[in-house]
Amino acid sequence: MRETMTTSLARWRTARRSVLGAIVLAGAVATSAAVFETMRVPACPHHKVDRAYTYSGVGVVIEREDADVVVKRVMPGAPAEGLLLEGARLVRVDGMTPPTLEEWASAIRGAPGTIVELEVAYPCGGHKTLAIERGIVHMEY
């Protein structure tokens, strides 16, 4: 009897792993399809994109200026448009001050629909904290 229970339990665990794996795979495929559909450009004979880049974040280009991290560009149509201004100096992201530019970029990016909190200082002396919802950003250059 004990051997039968052990075998049944092992079969149940294997089946559970298979079902959970299928659910994760289906979710990944659905997410990829949704992102692809969101970024799809209608067919047009005059439309040519030399290079394009897609990611999830707020849609800003940041650069290091001396010891500061500065917003150099806000992408049109990006979540940060109208909230974050070019020239803003980033002070903190989600309460942290990353040491490198790459870590700043990584902290600002994240899953679509999640919120990133940015503390910024402006050259004119303004200082504020913004909560921006991340989204899919499609950048062509």
C-alpha cells in the first residue's frame, strides 16, 4: 500500500510540474504576442526603419554629466512625456542612488504597468518626486 501511495504521489508531482510549465510557457507566448502586436507598424511602401529598439520603461535617454545623471531626451508618446523634462537631474530612483549609469537605466526600466518613483532636480531650482507607470517604448533611430 505504501509503495502505491509513493508512486501515485510521484505521478501527481510530475503532472503538476508539466501543467505549471505549460501555463508559464503559454503566458510567455501570450506576452510576446501582445508586445509584438503593440509594436506592429502597418505595411507602407514608403516606411523604412533603419534601426529600432523596443523595451519596457518610461522612455527617456539618460547620460552622465560629471557626477550627475541627466535626462537628455524624452521619447514622444512615452510614459514620461509631459511628466519629465529634458535637462532634469536624476537624484534617486525608487529611493536609491545607483552608482553607475547602467544601474540607473536598469532601475528605471521594468515590467509594463509597474510604477517607478523618480526624484528629480531641475536646473532652475525645482525639485520633485514623480511616480511614472512603465510601458512599452518603441524607439526608432
